[in-house]
Amino acid sequence: MDKYVYLTLSLTLFCVWLTFFFARKDLMNILLKVSAIGGLAGLISEMWYFNDYWRPPTLLGNSKISIEDFLFGFSFTGIAALVYKVIVRKRPIQAKSRKKLFLLFFIIGFLSLLLFSNLLKINSIFVSSIAFLAFSMLMVLLRKDLIIQAVMSGLLSLAIIIPVYIFLFDVLSPHYWSNYWLLSNTIFGMKILGNIPLTELLWYFSWGCFAGIAFDFYHGR
């Protein structure tokens, strides 16, 4: 059963993604663009996460980059990017485009993983989560109108993922994280709401804050 847990998570998020897709057809192009980027990021990021954070079973085998990684990144990034816009309809304003600075974030994020995770052996989940929060803070310092959107995107992302995690890891597979989570039985292996790792919620919130304002910051909307 554990082999299909990650797939179930990804498919559940994809169902939420489809809800957003049909609920806000005016945002369809944005959703597809950011989701595609998120899908690619989901594949690339596992090069670090499989190394020091978790080693889940997938359709292609344990700790193998698989379709689940793309589907998860595709679905959750789209959800995080649009969850605030789906719920709160606000007329967009025109602001300064920050394309070059935003692209610099990706370079810094990649270098941070190489330095802090690969060389200094700081766990990649903390390196990536701190990077997402730092980039979000920088964006809202430059675009104060995005502060509420960033925080609410993070919180709403948690509101979506927590019920899914409760079902998957408190009901369907209670021992999942004990078996495949490399931080289990360490000082960072804290869980809440039963069997939900606190590091997971940190990652979802940080990525939600970042993805929730990234498009508007990049394009100056």
C-alpha cells in the first residue's frame, strides 16, 4: 500500500488543481505556466530531498524520480500560486516588473543547496524552506501590496494539505513517515496532529508564500 501513498497524495492535489482550473478560467494561462515550472522543480528538487530528507516508494521504485514528483510539483505549485486569487477577487494593479531579480532567486536557491546542503550538510528541507521564506520576505519588502497575499497563500496552502495528510498518514498509512522519513528519530523528527511531520508543514507554508506572489512579482501585477 505504501507504494501508492505518494501517488494518492499527488492525484488528490491534482483534483484540487482541476477545481481551480475550472473555477477561474480567466486565470487558466497563469495556472498552466506556473504549474509546468512547479512540475519541473518537483523533479529537480528530489536530487536533494532523496539524499537527506526522505526516500519514499514510488511507481518506479524506492527513492526513484518518478511521475509522482512531476504531478505533485505541478499540482501543488498551481494550487499555491492561485489559492488566494481563487478565494479573493481583487483587481490587479500595475507595478514594476522584477524579472531579472526573480531569476536571480533561482540562481541563489540552487547555489544555496550546493553550499549548505551538499557541502555543509544542512538538511535540504531547511535550506529550501528558509530560502523560500527569505525570497518571499524580499519580494514583499519591494512590493508591500503583496504582504497579505503571501501570508494568506501560505496559510491557505496549509488548510488544503493538512486534511489530506491527516487522511493519508493518520488513517491510510500511519507508519509511513517512520519508514521513509530520514529525520525520524532525530531532534528534527517532530510530528503534530498525529503523524504529520512539522518539517512538512514548514515546507508547504514557505513554498505557499513564495509561489503565491511569484507570478505577480515577476510580471509586475
